[in-house]
Amino acid sequence: DPNPLRRAALGEIYAILPESNGVVWAGSAEGLVRFDPRIARPTPAPNVLIRRVGSLSTDTVYFNGAFTEFPEITLPYAGNALRFEVAAPSIADETRNEYRYQLEGFDSRPSAWTLENRRDYTNIPEGAYSFRVEARNLYGRVSDPSRFSFQVLPPWYRTWWAYATYLLAFG
């Protein structure tokens, strides 16, 4: 199979033959693979996808990967604990994809690279936020970021009408 992008599923390798020109042959019960390092292998940057956004406190799902455009969501203060699940589909080994997260308006800087494909945030104060994620594949190529913007409303006791009621009660 001359397809240079297919992963070799050799299992247990029984024989390896390196040639003087750099070509390496590997054989197993499942087949024979020839690897030539001189052949250019395209290594595109991964495309990172936000697959699911849900509340940790109310089991509400706000986004479930059904759209290419993210809906504008406004969350009640009681729903200020969120889980973001992401994926970076790839023809290379997806288990080695790494992710870097940042909740802009909450995190001061992006997280360190991690293999974890989900991120939880709890006790998010009221305000406007943008969740940002990047992926890095096993070749070190970094994706363009994906973003999910949302707003958390203040609790009822910190709304304008609550302050108006406090003022009237004090008066």
C-alpha cells in the first residue's frame, strides 16, 4: 500500500531490516512495512473542535457539536460551573494530541499542554467570557484556536432591581 498517511498496525514486530540508504523494513504476522524517511509526509495542523459544553451543576447541555457556528448563550448564575469537551480528529495517532486551554476573562494565561480533552471550570463570576482551545498533534503542529463565547448573569441579589429594592427598603 503506497499510502504514506496510513498508520501501520503491525502489532508485534518480528524483524527489522535497515538499509544503507535510510529505508527501514519491518515485518510481523500482520504484514510488511517499508519506511523511507526521504519521502515527504504531509503533517497538517490539526483542526480542534469544541464538541460539547455542559453545566456541571445542572446537567444541562448548552452545545453538543451539532453546529459549525456556536450559539450565543447566557447562563444563569446557578449554571456557572461548566465542562468543555474537545477533539482534534487526525489521521495520525489521536491519543497523542495535546490541548491548551484558556477561559479569557477568567484565566490570566493559557494552561500548559495536556493530553486531557476536557476542561472544567467552577465558580465562574458574572461577566462575559470566551473559552479558547488549541491542539497540538504528535508532529508538533499547532491548530488555529477554537472559541466559545458566553455570558454568566449575576445572582438575583446582585441585579439592578435587587439594588433598587435594597434602596427602597433602606429608605
